[in-house]
Amino acid sequence: MQVATVTSKPLEVSMKVPKKVKGEVVKDKEVTERLKIVGAYPYSEQAQNLYTNLAVMELIAAYMPQEINADFPIPKEFRGLIQKMYLWEGEKSPRIRAPRKELDFSFPKTERGKVAVAYSAGKDSMWNMWWAREKYGGENVLGVHIQGLNKAVAKDELDHALKQKQELGFENFKVIELANSSKLTGHEVMRSRDMCLSAIIAPVAIQFGASQMVTEGFGETKDAYEHFSGVAQNLEYFNGILEDIGVPLQVVWKNRKEMDVVKDLLKNKPDWLTLVNNCFCPKCYKPSNQRYWREVAPTLKLYDSQCGSCVKCRITNIARILHDPLMQKATEEDIKIYLTKTIDWIRRKKDEASDFIEGSFIRDFKRACKKYNVQIPDDIKAIKDK
Ligand SMILES: [Zn+2]
């Protein structure tokens, strides 16, 4: 049986867990993982309590150990949340041993008209920023970027977030620096990610006076296949916990389909999207992808951060082909080449990237093909666009 031992220091949680290879525990081998906030952060007992409890959830989410021994209190509300995550992910409820002690989560009061936006520098956080600024006014909106949550792209994300803050004139912006050794990768990060992220941002948001924190919505999700924190009803449950323990902040989201996010930004903030950081392509492959598109479709200008070939770039570019006035500078021939090559790409990727391809992407891809007289083969026609 896998047993996790979790210890905490101020704003740091470490976990020791037996190593598993192909589902089997390796005798006498342990893995240590750590999540720590470094740099400026509103240090308080309440912030520490919130951080410790959600960081433990994030660390165990990669392993789902059957026994969790912690040297800090885990209140019943968060034990319940951890159990719910296990059940959602098809695991048996773990045994949690931790000191019993009442924890204080009573932060100062917040204001109704102030919000924080979880800001990754991608198109969804740009959309949320646009929406929040329209609704509440720029002075009442705080952008918060967590550096280090996705280690592989941390530096790139931070650079783009700071550039956007500067060039788009966001008045209030904070960066939280996280030292993260979590091995959680790929889609599994969504077991706990949105909740952990919200808890890390909460003290900073509350210090600003925000009563709401805007996070990514669920425009395209198909609940049955989603991990625990990627589902609206589970985030609603999480909001219930925040309310019960007296945290004066709720997580909110707007559901907008991927393609419509790009369309809205092109319509309302056309200069914003040129700075987007949304590419999934590893840095080492990006230059060769960019070179490829410069050769095959030279008038179709990619944004600086785009590789042109990954799923995120395809989404943005198909929306641009439909809605971006700047795309009219591209020749019809180059747009046709991009669409035709995307047909091949969909065929290659439709299983592994079906989450992205089905739904609004394929809907708008078909529209773009019609607009530019590119014949849509039957197998592409058959892909679900709702
Ligand atoms: Zn890309």
C-alpha cells in the first residue's frame, strides 16, 4: 500500500511517497515532492492554512496514496474535498491521519465590485481580463500570474504575462513565484489544479479586496471525461467549502467556446491577441515549424509566439481566418494551403486531441473551408461539431 508522509513549513509542503513503477511500489525507494511559495506573498496564518491544505491535495493527486499522514491539521471540509477527488478519479477513499485542531481562515472583508483574474497569458485569461475590465473597470481588476505551475513553460508564460501587463496597460498585476517539484503532468494535472491555483491566488486577491476570482470556464468540456477540478459542479462544491470556512472569496467563470473566445478578442481587442501566448509547441521545435509555414504559406503571418502547427495555434488561426481583418493581407492561396494542411493534421490528431478538435473548432473549420472553397472530405464532415 502506498503511504504518503506530508510535512509543512511556512508556505511549503513536502511529501514523501514510495516510488511506483508500472503501478507496483518499489521497495525502499521514495520520491520527495515539494510545493513552496518563494518571494513576496501575503504571509498570514490564514494564507498559510489555506495553502497547506490545497498544496497537499495537489501533491497527492499525482499518486493517490491510500494513506496520508500529515504533521499539520486538515479540517473536515478539506478531508471531504480530498475524498471527493479520489472517488471522482475512481480510487478508494484514503485514510487521512492529521492532528485535530480548529484552523483560522477568517481573512479581512472583501468588496463586491473588485475581482482578481487568474492570468496565464493565454487567450482565455486575456478574455477574462477583457470581460472583467469591461464590467468592473480596470482599477478594480487584479491580474495574478502564478509562475512555476507548469514548469516546462514557466519562463515563457511569465515573460508574456509581463509584456502583456506592460503593453496592454493593466493597472494591477501580481506575480506569485512557486517552487514546484510535482511530477504531475499532462491532463492529470486537472485532478486538483484549478482548486490549488485558486487557493494560492486567494490571499493575494483578498489583500486587493477582491470578492471574486475569475478562472477559465468550461465552454467545451464533456463532464464525463474530465478530471475532478475541471468540472463546474466540483468547483461549485469547492466554493461551498470556501464559504463554510469563512474565506471571503468565490471562484467564478464564464463559459465561452474556444473559437468564440478568439472571435470576441478579435472583435473587441484586436491588438491584444497579437501578444497572446498560447502555443503548445516545445521551444526547441518552434523555429522549424515557423520556418515551415514561412515557406509554404509566406503571406499568412503567425504571431510571434506561434508555431502555427500545434492545436492551440490551429484554433487561433482558424478563428483568425474567419474573423481577423489582418488575415485579409494573406493571399487566398496561402489560406487554402493552411486549411488543406489542417485537414491532414486533423486526420493525424483526431484521436489524441479529440477534446480540442470536436466542438467549436471543427464547426469553425468547416465554415472556413466553405468560405475559401476548400472541399471538406467526408471523414472530416463526420466529426462532431457540437
Ligand atoms: Zn503552436
